Amino acid sequence: MKHALVTGGSGGIGAAICRRLAADGCHVLIHAHHGVAAAQALAESITAQGGSAQVLVFDVTDSAAVADALNPLLENTPIQILVNNAGIHDDAVFPGLRSEQWHRVIDVSLHGFFNVTQPLMMPMIRTRWGRIISITSVAAITGNRGQVNYAAAKGALHSATKSLALEVASRGITVNAVAPGIITTSMSQASFDAATIAKLVPMKRAGQPEEVADLVGFLASERAAYISGQVISINGGMI
């Protein structure tokens, strides 16, 4: 049974990814920082349905806390599937963007990517099999007003994805990014009404978290062994 870590696993998209990977036979490590109760409820739901899951609690921006959480697990078995899903918004137009807004968004998405991914690399390399998938955003491709910090963080993950894919391609490890558009979550429902979605999205609807999870599940599978270094959009035809 492969072990799969999903950062930000208690949120809407993260939870759908955890459910999909558990259904595919993985032992799912559901990461949470603030949403611990939701993560625990998700783990209980997965196990009640015959899956395997546990909760890990740490701050992805704290490298020491990440190491404390992951190293004991890595002593017993490699984590061969990683979904870097943790990320935050803190939006403001750039002239009014505060320093702490810039740094916090960068810290979670980009520094969090390093802090979590880097310790998993050598165990993956030794097994000559791995899947690294980062959840980014259409904003990293098109840009978005009020999200210079968010677009910068997610865009950097696109470049990191392509570079890391080259480094580990010969070791049986694939590295890809999934860039969702408007997906139905509590966050998007507060930002986009039906009329706005119909204007922005050619399909005239928001995507579902399960649709993103299905793509991630495929990329994490044996069938996706020849797909690496790609940024794959899932946005209803927005771009």
C-alpha cells in the first residue's frame, strides 16, 4: 500500500483528493494546520468506508515542525505520493499590499512546497517510484487583479515543477502541477456568484472538487508514468 500525503487535506479540494486516493488503495496522510477537526472527521469517514487514513498536524512554513512530523514516518516507509495542496489567499491590489500579506502567501505555497517536498525526495529516489503533484491556480497562468502575491507563489510552483521533473525523471518519479479555475468550495462561493461564473467560464458552471481529485488520482497512478513536467489546467475552458 502506497502512502500519500495531501497538504491542506481538510479543505474542499484537499478532502476530495484524500477520498480519491484512499479509494485508489492508498494510505492517506491528511495534513492540517488549523482545520484539525475537519481533517479528523475526514479520516474517520474514510476508515468507516474501508479506506486507510490518518491525520498529521503541522505548519508547512515551519521546517522543523515538518521534519518532526515526517521523519518518524519515513523511518518505516517512504511517502511515494505527495499532493502539495496547502495554500492561502490574502488579496489586495498591489499598491496597498502589505508586506505581511506578500510573505505569508509566499511562505505557505512556495516555502511550504520546499519544506514538505524536499525531505521526501531521497526515500522516493531509493524506491525509484514517486508522484509529486502541486495544486496551483489559473491565476498563475493568466494573472488576476488583487492577487499579485498569490499568482507569484503559484507561478513559481510551475517553474519548480518543470525543473524538479527534469532532475528526477530517470528515477521513476513524475512531477506535475494541476491549475484549477473556479471550483465549488466555501472560498469560491464567497467570491463568485452564478452570473460572474457564467461570464468567466465558457461551460457556465464552476468545477467540482471531485473533478480536480479525479485528475490528481490519475496523475498519481501507474497509468500516468509518462506524464511529467506538465502544468495541467482544469477550468471549464477559461483559457
